Amino acid sequence: MPKAYWVAHVEVANADPYAIYAAGATVAFAKYGGRPLARGGRTIGLEGGERSRNVVIEFDDVDAALRCYNSPEYQEAMSHRVGHAQADIMIIEGVT
């Protein structure tokens, strides 16, 4: 079964609530087997639009990534992001 990658491109408008989100999301990622591969480091935009914060979390499979996203832990964390950051979040299935 191929791995899955949770990819987020984020523009933070209010850092304090976003920090609460990030802390809670970290707990959820760990609980559901997520492993951070990239999290807010240096980004070099080459084509198209870009956001100031970019995140890649690896999961064992798409189902694990979806369980994390839909979990009470992540949904609680997300409540601190909504309205304080604009985010594009997707789950991408890896190659086999």
C-alpha cells in the first residue's frame, strides 16, 4: 500500500492562535502515525503562487491521513486555525 502525504500551503494572519493550532496538530499527527518531512522551512517559489508556510507530513497510507484529518484531536486544533490563516490542504497518495 503506498504512503500518503499531507501537504499544506498556509498564509498565517494571526500567529498566536496559529501556534495553538500547530501544537494541537502536532499531537494529532503523532497519534495517527504522521511523520513531518517539511514544516515551515525555507521555501523558494519557482512557478505559480506561493504561501509563506509549507508543510509535508508522511503517513503510512491515505486512510491513516484521513483518520488524522477527521479525528477529534485535529478538528479541535483546526478550530484555532480557521479565521486566522488561509490554508490549502491536500492528501496525496504516493507511488507504489
